[in-house]
Amino acid sequence: MRLILTLAILPGLFFNALAQGCSDAGFCTMGAMKPDQPFNKKVPIKLRSMEVSFYRGTTTLSPIVFVANLDMSFNIIDNKTFFQVKLPYQAVNGNFGNTGGLGDISYCLTRNLYASEQFDISFTIGGKLPSNNSNLKDDKFNLPLPMYYQTSLGTYDAIAGISLVSRKWLFATGIQHPFNKNGNRFQWSDWDPVYKNGEGVDYVHKYNKAYNLKRGTDVMLRIERNFRFSRFNFTAGLLPIFRINKDEIEDPAGSGIRIKLDGTTGMALSGIVTAGYSFNVKTGVRLLFGHKITQRDVNPDGLTRNMVTTLSYFYRF
């Protein structure tokens, strides 16, 4: 009973104290960078896994993002090397309309570099494949939608990271670099005269321009404290993501000039808590909450979230 009360009360205390969001372009839940990684030297952990999760994220504007995700991990060569792939289906509902479709496919190879009774060190390398060019249009006006509504970031990305995991702590860092610009054509001049019959200009301009957007490179850190019991586990941590170079768009006026956007660099900081229950060594459920602490001033990629909630069921074999 004491444990149940603790799990119920701590998330509330955490959010009251912090007041999140996640500007994660995908790599924060890949390989060595994943939250709530298992560590138990007394009971053998089966690391091959299949996880089904359902995600809901509220944004800083009207769109609400829903994602159903299939996350699969298989060992290859030996029990120290694993291949992971994530297959998401994403749907968005907001003032500009609704979209839905296959999200970006993420994949990685993770290798355990060092294992001891005290901690493990693992390294991950991988990438992300776009499911479309990020230029989905609304049904009513057939106009390109902002990035908040897109089911893909529209870029080919490289991902790498490393982690140290012990019974009580997880420290991880990673980098994600996009190689190309996407095909988004959202611009204010298209929407100004039609949204609310021209009376919603102020709202339209709250969406940052993302015309042929090329995102900057992201570097993440994860610091997580674990509380593990026989069947229950609880984690609380911080997830800062640093965009180290400016996002870049094409001038929507048609000049072809590329513009580097001020305010797109810097840190987006989130607070993350999870609560999990294992039915046995193979199966369990996990509930994750995230809440925005700080965000970058300008976010043309539409990744900023006020709050995220993810419910997962996992099976290890």
C-alpha cells in the first residue's frame, strides 16, 4: 500500500514543482538513449522485446498528437548486439484540420560495450527514414499545413548515442543530424485570407514558417533516477535537448534565398516520470508522463509539446 501511494503521489509532486514538453525528433527513445532501461544482475533480463505503446501529446497551440507505436528489438550475432526498429502511426487533430498516416521509421544497432555488477555501458548508431515529404494539406482548403500537423519530419537523419545504466541511475547522451530539407510549403499568405474568413490572422501567425525546412542538429542528455522493487518500478528524470545550429527555411516569397532562423537554437528541457509494473520477467506495462519546463523561442519543426502521456505494454523473449 505504501508503494502504491508513493507511485500515485510522486508524479503529482513532480509536475507541481516543475510545471514539460519534448522537442524530441525521435532519438530520445532509441537504443542506449531509451528511458527506464532494465538492470538486474540477479534475475536474467530478456532483452529481445516487442512493445506496443499509445502516445498523446498536447502542443503549445491547438493540435493534439496521437501516436500508436510498434517497437521491436532483436539480438543479432550475440547477446550483446541488438537491432531496434520503431513503426509509428500518427494522427493529429487541431484547428486547421485532421491528418493521419505512417510516421517516420526509426532504426538502430545497439552494442553493450561493458558489463559489470555495478553498471553497463552501451553504444547506439542508427537513423530515421521519412514516411512522406512533410507537405500534407488540409481537406477544406487544400493548403499545406504547418509542421505541427505533419506525420513526418521529411528528412533522412543519422542517430548515435551512449549510455551508462546502474540499478539506481541512467545517464545517456545522443546526437541526431538531418541530412536534407523537407518539402513543407506552409506559409502565412495562403492561410491569412481563408482561416476564419480572414479574421484569424493572429492565430495563423503563431505557427512558425517552415518552408522547405532544414532542421538543425540536436544533442540530448538524459539523467534519470530509478526506484526498483520486485514488480514495481518508478523513475524521475530530466531530458534537455540542445539544438546546436539554426533551423533554415527558404524564403516563401520565391526568391530561393535560404534564411537561418533566429531563436531556433538553445535548450528545450523536459521533466519525465515513469511508473511500471512487471507481471513476470517477460511482460509488463509502463506509464510515462512528460511536461515542458523550457522551450526554444522559435519552433518551426512543430515538435514542442506541453505535456505527453504514453501507455506501453512490453513483452520480452
